[in-house]
Amino acid sequence: MAMSMGGGGGDDDDAMPMAEMNVTPLVDVMLVLLIIFMVAAPMMTVGVPVNLPKTAAARAASTNPPLVLTVAPGGKLFIRQEEVTEDALTQRLVAMREADPEAPVHVRGDRSVPYGDVLRVMGRVSRAGITKVSLIAEADAAAPAVQAR
């Protein structure tokens, strides 16, 4: 901290107010906010809660951020976190493909949803002209680690 000292004459009438701002509290608040956002950001990207199946497959790397399509229990479909009907799904996917032809689509299917329903949704993704489609699953902790080549 900086402190302004007078001329030593003992006369307080000549004292000038200090025109410097102390930024230490501002830096402290910004660091606390940074930590809060670093902790909260991964929790906000999950989307619709589903019970994913487990797999021992290696994780695929992607350069583009994927479009997440969720098949929830009861046959509900979600693009990111927005619910869509199965009839409107193809139209929405075609519009998204036209905006970014290289965007990958990741399909999250709940463990309780029949395999045929997930494949039907993946068929609609293919009909929309999207070629990069992946399934999302949880890593199986009991499976041995597989190194990606």
C-alpha cells in the first residue's frame, strides 16, 4: 500500500488527498469469481440427465465442438437441452448441417432406452446428411485401460 507523507511541518491544512486506487480487493474478487466459474463450468455442459451405458472403448478426439443429441427415457429427444419432436428432428438437423457441414453429432442414449430407438434416431441423423455421428457412453472403471493409437 502506498502512503502519502506530509512535509513534516505539522500543518495538516496542506495535506493532499491520495489519488491512487487500491486494486488488491478487486484482484481478490476476480480470483474468487474465476475459481467459481472453473468449478461450475463443467456442471453446466452436461445437459439432460440420462443414465449412460458403460464401455471400455478408447475416447475419440474431436476438433469441432459436437452437437449433443439426447435420447431420454420415454422416447423424448433433446438437441442440447431443448426438447424436439421426432418429426421436427430431421428438419432441425438439416438446418444445423447447412450452418456447419463438418459439425459432429454425439448421440447420448439412456441405458433404459431400447437399442432400436437409438438406431432410429441415428438413422434420422444420417438422413439429414450428417456423416460424423458418435455414441456417448460412460467409461467402465472395471475395464482395463486401453491406449489410443
